[in-house]
Amino acid sequence: TQLLEQSPQFLSIQEGENLTVYCNSSSVFSSLQWYRQEPGEGPVLLVTVVTGGEVKKLKRLTFQFGDARKDSSLHITAAQPGDTGLYLCAGDDNFGNEKLTFGTGTRLTIIP
Amino acid sequence: DTAVSQTPKYLVTQMGNDKSIKCEQNLGHDTMYWYKQDSKKFLKIMFSYNNKELIINETVPNRFSPKSPDKAHLNLHINSLELGDSAVYFCASSLRGTGTFHEQYFGPGTRLTVT
């Protein structure tokens, strides 16, 4: 069974600080996605990374896919209260089973 | 212009009852999913349908029965509800095919509370 472990599980920081969230697995994924979920809503796709070592930027968010495609990180620069939410990584093993494996989640709170 | 919609948003019911949750997507996707999110926010897939055909059926009690009348709709019926069924249930859709990565578009969720 594939498992995606995210760390930290909880993170509470002051507005303006930088942070990094990690998503680790012993399995190889053909692609990896990051989602953000706000209270009372469904997860919303932020980005998909496909190539080992790939880096994608979305404003103040930087996503990186590990060289071996087993891990990923999300770095937020100058965090803002609007960044508060549950961040989920999800891996696609592309073995034809048509499903994503979701990570354990990181609950991020940005304090104004 | 809602992309993935679910009804109801909240569902409170007693143990032993039977209930249904409905889901519709207007994105033109061909694959739909049901997920269960527990109190620790872990998101676990339950079922997936592609063009009305069941393609994923995880280890879910057979009290849960999905039904897809067409590729834009996927409903979930739950029989003999138990306390442990309390959770948030999310419907999602995606596009299947070469060059796609099963990127999921989620509905707003249905919070089921069994008392």
C-alpha cells in the first residue's frame, strides 16, 4: 500500500514568515499534485508536477518534485492569512488504477 | 456555473436509516469519485466510475452502493447507517486519458452525522 506522509502535521506561524511543507513516500509517482482545502469546502487543485526535479511557482508558493519522484515540497514565502488551510499532496502512480493516493495533510494557520 | 455540486450539504440521521447523497458535474469529465474524509482530515477514496462503469471499489462495506446513471452524475446510497459512517463525503471528477494526471475537481462535501 502506498503511503504519502506529510510533515509537519500542524504548523502555526506569524504573517510574513516563510515555511516549507514536505510530502514523502517510498513509492515512485508519475506525477504529484498539491491541493488546498479551506474549512467547509472541498480541496482545490494548486499544481501538478510531473518531471523529477521540476519546480513550479504559483505567486508566493514554490512546488518541487524530488529527483526520484518519491517526494515533494511546498515552500511559501511571506505567508499571509489567506494561505491558511489544509494542504494535501496526492500522488498518481499511473499504474492504470485510476486513482490518487492522498497524503496525511498539513494544517497551516497564519496568524495576522 | 457550479462545476461539481453535491446535495445535501448537511445530513443528520439516526442509526439504521438509509440515506442518499447526490453528485453532479458540468465539467464534461468522464470519471467521477466518492471520497470519505474522517475527523483527522484523511481523504480516502471509496469508489470511482468512468463513463458509468465502476473502475475502483476500495474496501468499503457493501452497505455503500454507488450508482452512476450517466457520466455527469454519481450518487451514493448508504444502507443501515452506523455511527462510524459519520464523516464528510466528497464527490470529485476528472478527465481520463493520455496526458492527464487524474487531477481532481471536488464538490463542496456532504457532512454526514449519524446519531
